Amino acid sequence: MQDDATQQDLDSFWKEVQGRLRASVPQSTFQLWLEPLRVVGAHDGVLHLSAPNGIRTWVERRYSALIREALSDAGTQLKEVSFAPPKGDGAQEPGGGRDVDLNANYTFERFVIGEGNRLAHAAALAVGEAPSEAYNPLFLHGSPGLGKTHLLVAIANYLGAYAPALTVRYTTAERFTNEFVAALRTTGAEQFKRRYRDLDVLLVDDVQFLEGKHHTEEEFFHTFNALYEGGSQLVLSADRIPSELSTLESRLRDRFEWGLTVPVEPPNLATRLTVLRRLVREAGVETDRDVLAELAGRIDANVRQLHGALTRVLAHASLTAKPLSPELIAEVIPRGPRRSEATPVEEIQQQVAAAFGISRAELVGSTRATTPVRARQVAIFLTRELTDLSLPQIGRLYGGRDHSTILNSIRRVEARLAEDDSLLARVTELRASIHRPTTGPA
């Protein structure tokens, strides 16, 4: 499939891929999650798909790996897949063209405010209303899934609506790194510098990804200086406070602390209930408070997991024709450990290794044998689910693997869980075993 393919060519190719997808998942799964996808373009080895807002996040998390496998089986040069809202629902990148799709739902109005994120919301709104005048840089930190990306994109969307003359760019540290490396190999660094230094506002997500990438750190240091000294606004996010980014250059850590550093903390019960009420209302689902309270009581880590849990419950209710009830939630969503009883990664690794009949050394080692690889992917998946560790942190605990390898492992397990009942049973059993406290003699 070439970049200059017509829409008719793309539609024909996508029908072929859909045929492969239909054969690899249950019919109900295909109809619910994969059939609504539409192909909108192909460029630089990436197939661009549109998906309705109600399913886009879930499809991206659960079925990206499956779609990539179908592309590979089709013998195409397309190796990756990206998702965007249907035409007319996306947000333009203000001032700087359509570099990336900004989620139009990520606005300040749609951000659910609670005790753990009130200050972060207020600071982000202040930056949106008066960039370079309020807090510069603004540094948001917290575990994944708590709303940092929502706030960064909300700033970009706000400025796009109320200050369209400003040049604004939202990116991730991973994307910044990839673009920098690509520029060095092709057009050179000068074009890259103009792209990132001729801005009024730069928002960078997950700056912890810069750790250990010395050439990229150097470039980001000079980009930061150029923008800051030129009076541009910088907004950054990470999974830790700057001082805990221990392998990042000290001069970058110092600059990250020049402005305002604000935590984004896990939502309390009242906030989780508010989030769930909004989600079920938008899904057009009627339910009572007892159902939402049961789900809110079982998922207390972050909003992303809460949304995913609700999606699983709604899908299960739809596929089994069961009514939404506390009993259904108890069946679909096992109660996890409280955050104060954090699950050690070592325990996860030991339990998974034992379940697959291998040693812990094989699990975290470099062997590519089938059984250790599958066990490793399951362990990584459970580590992501049962801890608040970031992808780079998980990678360091599994043999120093990089961020993309960890993410790919998680996506592969998520895709297989949708179609492999034996794996689902094994993961469910492992999850319950890990959650169960060890008891000794009285």
C-alpha cells in the first residue's frame, strides 16, 4: 500500500484486513469493536484509522497489536496503526497545523475536578488563560492515568479556541526523541530546531522518557533554553517530581523546577463516582448509584483504569444479556489490593514464572524461547495493571527493556485476552493469587 493510494484503494485494502480480523476474533467482538473502524489514510508506514469516540481508546489499547499482525499477514509495507476521531470530531493543532490529533474531548470543562487534582487544574487553566505570565514552566507529575495528558491537551485546545494566533505544539518526549533521531538521519537538525523553537507554547508529555538518551537530552536542554529565554510558555509532565528523575541531567532537572511543580493525585471515591456518572451518561446507559458505587469501590488507582473497567462491564453486559448490577461487577472486576498494600514486582515475577514452569531468571532474561517470552509478557501486563510504575520503570525491572518493548508486550497480552479463554483464565487466576495475602502460623 503506497502513500499516494486513493481512498478506493484504501477501502479495498481495509476490507481485506477486516477479513483477517474477522477470522481471528469472535463474531461478537468483531461487530462491537472492529467493524466500526474506517480507514482514512496511509503515510510513512502508518495506517490511519478513525473510530467513534465511545470505542477509540479501548480499541487502541486492546486491538492495536492484532491489527498490526493482520497488516503483516497482508504483506503490506504498513507496520503501524494510529487512531483518530471521525472526521469533524478531531481538534486542529492550534497555530502549527495538524501535527498530531488532539483529543477534542480533553477540555477544561470535561476534566472532573477532585481534591487530588484541583490545584493542577487551576494551574493549567491559568497557563491557558495567560501563557508565559502565570507559571513557567508548569510541571505536572503523578502516576499514569490520572489526567496529566488531559490537562496538557486541554491547554492546547483552549489556546486553539481563544488564542488562534499563537503557535502551539503538543508532543510527547518519545515523539520528540523519534523526530530528532529521524532528523539527524535525513534532513538534519536545523529543520527540527525551527520546528520546536519557533513556538509560543510547547507542551511535552512524559519527559521521564528522556532519561538515558544523552543526545536527545542535550537537544531538549537547548530547546528549553531557547523557548524560555524567548518568553515562550513550557508545560511538562512526568511520572515523578523532577528531583526523582535521577538519570536525567541535573541541569534539566533544575530547569524543570524553575516554575511551578504540581502533583496530580489519585481520585477519591467522590471523584470516581462523578467520573462514572459522566461516562454512563455519555454512553446512554441507565443504572443506579449502587452499581456505580460498587465499581468505584473496586477501582481506586486512576481514571484510565476506571474507564477501562466500565467498558469491560458494559461489554460483558451487552454480550451476555445480563443486567448491570453489583453482582455483575463483582463477576467481571475482581477486587484489587489497596494502594497502601502495593504488590511487589518480585512477587508478580515469581508467581508468573511458577505458573509457566520457568525460573524467575528466565522470565526477566534475554531468552527468546516461546514460553519465557509469553510468560514475560504476562508478567509485564500484570505489573502495569497492579502497580503504579511507569513504562520505563517497568522496563528497568525486566532486563532493562525499553519503553516501546514494554508497551508492545502489554498490547499483545490485551489482544490475546480477548480471544484466548485459556490465557484469560490463567491471568485471572494469577491476579487472584497475587492479590491474596500470604498467611502464616498464628
